[in-house]
Amino acid sequence: MKRNFLCLTALAAAIGFASAQAADTTVSADIAAKINTRTMQKTTHFDRFIITYRNGSAERSSASAATQNVTAAASRAQLHASANAITGAALGITWKRKLAIGSDLVRTSRKLDRNEAMALMQQIASDPAVAGVEPDVMLHAVKDYVAPAGASPGGSAPNDTYFPLQWHMRPGNGTVEKVGRDTTSYANWGGSGASSAWPNYDGSGVTVAIIDTGVIHHGDLNEGYAGAGYDMINDALVSGRTTDGRAPGGWDLGDWTNAEPYITQCLDGNASAGEASSWHGSHVFGNIAAINNNGTGVDGIATNAKVIPIRALGHCGGYTSDIADSITWASGGHVDGIPDNPNPAQVISMSLGGDGTCAASDVSGTAIAGAIARGATVVVAAGNDSQDAANHTPASCPGVVTVASVGITGKRAFYSNYGSTVTIAAPGGGIYANDANTGAQVDAGFVWSTVNSSATTESQGNPVIGGMAGTSQATPHVSGIVALMIEAVKEAGHATLTPDQIRLALMNSARNFPNTPDHPIGAGIVDANSAIAAAVNYNSVAPSIPLTSGVAVTASGKAGDAILYRIDVPGGATNLTIRTMGGTGDVSLFAKRANPPSSDGGNADFKSVKPGNSESIVQTTVAAGSWYVLVVGVKDFANVQVLASYTAH
């Protein structure tokens, strides 16, 4: 079943507007620049607004002054308590709270249509004390495709019952696998390789925060820190609690919308759009921290990491304001009204989002920048609309690691968002045989993890293993591998890498796509061991140019220039040949497995340093993995062809 990704949902019954104040299209550029309309849709109604006042203004430090400011703006916009009256009682404005980033959240006494909301924001932005204003819209969990029930377990090592289903944890080296109930085998080019890292790393000493629907009790989850998480949902309708307010513990209370009051309040009365509880956060959690080698269930990438679940998504989704506070709290920042997080996260995983581009000055962009400044790597889903991720938030926020999805064959999943804002791809599942965009669903088309069988609350069902496919599943694969990278750097005694360095290490170590994707989806497919090696050796790793077997590239440079390339060799391959030829000048050729050679090639595993440009390195028997190729100019050189190839079996 397809679940639409990232729609912005109104939270109240439709209201007829007879006399909406039209937005002024002639406002100055300075005022327009203060208003973030990028997350708005024409059919959406709004009753919550986030205003950022300038430092030193009275409104910045006073809730009452902020309330008066917005009340005056509503009056200037000719907005009233009744949508059908030109005159009458003034529109009510209630100050809700101060966000951790310093912005103020206010609520109007009724929902405003798009024109009314624009008119209000224009009047708010006209005040010199205002730095910016935007509607507090609903974001949603990435709405995954759900696998049919009843997957068939098998036996393998590790000893967990359902590990054979987890093609996504195994190396993407082309090994042919038959998964679950499938009758057809597939060459696994899309796996993360996490299982090959487990003998050495398990996420120990690293804290990962998951901002999602929370987590359930499940015997196969490392949920020791679930109680240390927090339910950041303020609104009672969204949280499902009886009163407004936040609550300790990151537990999932359910997010169903197929019953009242959610059909009316979330879906504008469209009962056919209602859904059962997704247990989305628990599925994400299991990908990162399911318990390994316990003889049951599935395996997690960073099984011994401290995983802190933060519930920001509930019935109807989750407000931008709550998600922004969740990001701040997760990374160790202060949020008024709740205790500080005693376990600040080094990794934040967010498989959620909504329509709209994200700028650094937006509420989401500001919260993310704060988290990055506190040392957290923020990993987010690209989205499941087969659209440019630049038009989705937080996928387009500056500084994040944006993750696209591939299936078992290494092909872009047909639903995956794409584009220049995508950092890297990871296994999320292709759903159909051979990762096609239609056909028969197969077990190899899904990512397998921990969920509950209930359609509503956890207590009404049982903990089970289920399959989902989406960029929301690709995201925790990268988050878990980042945890392994951080652990490995610490164990090596090296200085902690910054989030930007982590991001670059992921990109530089990404495995080549088996075939060029139909749309760009990042530097390549995440590979656990290569990413760990890139992190441990970060200071000696320069950006590398990927090579495709049998495809020549052209190199030119000056004497002393060193150009680094990388070719990913699959398991079982033979006859690795690396050559330079043609052109003018003189180059030397060096190659090293797993890590780049030094800039002069002195520590290379193999070298060819003959006079001229005809250099060659040949290995009949070759170890699988990333091979780095360094071309060094002995003299100035131009139009030299660099070619690497291997024989796959």
C-alpha cells in the first residue's frame, strides 16, 4: 500500500470564508523576504505561526509584547473572530510558547485560509522588530510502502531468525541471494555492508537520537534509553494524551487516523484517507539498534549504541515547532519547560519531512544549524515522491546528510527523491522484482525491522517483524553507519570529526552505483567498512573521483599534481587492471586498497613509475573493496587516459 509522502494536513474541519482579506501582492521586497511561504499549500488552513523577533526588541523578551504585536497585525489585516463577518470581534491571538531557537509560537482563534494567513504574516513582517515569520505546518513521517504480512524466516549467521531477510545489512558486492519467500534470486548490489563491520564495531559509546513517532516495547530492541527520551508533542490532539503538554519518555502511543476525532480534525472528514498506527519510529529504531545474536528477530547496525527516541510525530503528523525543539533538545540544547537531555546525541536521524525548500534562516534550518554546531550529524530522508529533494524540508536544509533509496539491485528506488541536495544513497527497498516501478512485490523489495501488530495502541497487539520500503528506511542505515564511524575514530584515538567531516567521509567512501542512476542520488551507495576507513583516516583522505570498470577518464595537470581516483571491486572479481595511456607529459601510477596512498605514493600497495605515460598495474587475484588510484605528474601532463577494469564473476 502506498502512503503519500509528506503532505501538509489541516487539523480542523473545513470552514467557509466569505470575506477573507486578500494578501497584498505589492508589499516591499524587504517585507516579503521576512516571510517563509515555502511550506504553504493553497488548500491548507493555518492557525499557528512562528515569529522570530530581533535581538533587543521588546517582543523578543516579552510574551505579552509579542501577543500585542500579532494582535495589532491581525487588526491591520482586517481579520476577525468570524470568517463570515467583515466587522465584529477581533481575531483572538494566544501566545503558546518560546521555541528553543528563540522564536515565538502564537495561535489564532480560528483557522485562516491561505490569503488570510498571507495577509497576517505580511502585517507581522512589516514591523521592524520582526526578523521572520512562517506558518507552523505539519510535517510527517516518510510514508513507506508496507510489505505483505507473513514473511518466512530462515537460518544464517548471525543467529537471529530473520537475518536472512536483511539483504540490506549484507555487503553490496553482487552476491546472488534468495530472500524470504521469493522464488527468484537477485544480485545484491544495494546492501550497506553493515554485517561485515560487526566483528569490530557495534556503536558502543555513541548516542543516536531518532526523531519520529517514538518506540514500542519489543524484545528485539535495545530500548534501555527509551525512557530517557521525550515526547515533545505539545498538542493533545496530536499526542493522544488528555491534555496539552510534553511528557518524559520516548514511547509510541500510536498515530492512527482512521477513527474520530482524527477523521474530522486531521483528514477534513475524508475517512478513506485514514490509516492504522504505523509504528514507523520503531521500524527505524530496529534498523539502528535491534539486538544482534540473540537468536530471534533481526539485527541492528549499531546494536550497542545509546538510542534516544524522541516522539515528535503523532496523530496527524508533527508540527514544525515541536520538531525544531526536538532537534535542539536531542543535540544538548536547552528547551524551556523540560529537563535538559543528559545524553546529547552525536547523530540525529529524521525520517520525516514536508513540502518546501529550507533556508538557513528558517525555523528548521536554524534548529539544524544549532545541532550541527553542538557536534551532531543530522541525517534526513530525501522523500518518497520521485521528485527533486530540493523542494522538500528538512531534506534541503543546509548541512544535513540527505539520503536517497536504492533496492537490492543497487538501482534508484522508483519512489526515491533525487537531485543535487542528496548526499548519499542507502538501502531502502525497491518493492518490486528487480527494483522495477511496478509488478509483483517481493521480500527482497523491503527492509525488515521491528513493529507491532496493532492498528491502534501497542497494548492491543504484539511485537512482530515487518517490512517497509522508503527513504525513511535508507536513512537509519546511514545514521547507524555514522555511529560506527564515530566509534571507530574514538577507538583509534583520533580527534572527533565534525559533522561536515563525517559528511565528506561518507561521500568520499561511497560505493559506485552498479549502473548510472536515472536521476542523481548522491555520491554513491553507503558502505560500512569503507565509511569507517574513511573516517579513521580522514586527515589523509582527499576527495576521490569514482571510476567505472572499463570506462576511461581524462587527466591533465602540472608536475607534482596528484589526482586521486577510486574504483569499487566486487567480491569474486578477478583481473584488476589499472592503466594510464596517451596524451603528453609523464605520470606515475599508484594503487592502494581501502585507503588512499600518500601524496607521493610512498605507501602504495602497487606502483608503476616508468618514463612516459604508459603505466600499468595488474592483479590477477584481487581483494574486494575500494581501491584508490593515484596519478602523480612527474612532468606537466595533458589528456592522459586513466582506465581501471576488472572481470566480475
